[in-house]
Amino acid sequence: MKPHAIIVGQPVAKIKQDLAKQFRRDMTRAERTLWGRIRDNRLEGVHFRRQQVIDGFIADFYCHSAALVIEVDGATHELQHDLERSAVFEGRGIRTLRFTNAEVYADIERVVKTIRGYLPPP
């Protein structure tokens, strides 16, 4: 299935919609830091969405044109859940980049440069 089918016409449970809205309101400090660098098409002119529901999972950031999910993980992430989510995304042709909060705080420029390498050419 092509990435465009992920958002258009995807049935999303109300509980997931509400949870995604809550996550957008209550972003972590690391998520806010990264969002400040990628929002409003600031990164190579590509559009990112926050807290996008994809197949029942909520991705921190999603870029449709690059078929790319970006996850910013704190210390409490469950590895099994992350592996399952990444496998579902991969099955849809979506790559997942993971960064820790510490990486975002310590070197946001390197994080942004890494993301840039996965974006379509301008």
C-alpha cells in the first residue's frame, strides 16, 4: 500500500484522536525542541505532522512526502512496543528514525542533519 493511503480514509478510533490531541498539547521538552526546528515546512520545505495516528499507533512526527516517522524517546519507552510499531510502519513503507531525549538536548543540529538525509530532494 502506498503511503498516501495511511492518512486519507484511515479509520481512527475516537480514543486515539483524543489521545493524539492530548499529546500535541502536552509535548515533552525534547519534542517541543525538535518541533521548533521542523514545523511550518522549515526543514527543506517539507511538511511534518505532530502525533499522527497510523494504524492505531501514534507517531511523534510524520512526514508524508518522505514516508518518514520520527520518534523522540524518553527513558520510559517499552522496546517491544517500539519494535511492533516500527514493524507496522515498515510494512506500510514508512521508515522510522528514533532519537533519545538526550540526543535532542545534546546535539539538535546532528539530529536535524540526520533527518535531512531522509527527506526527498528539494
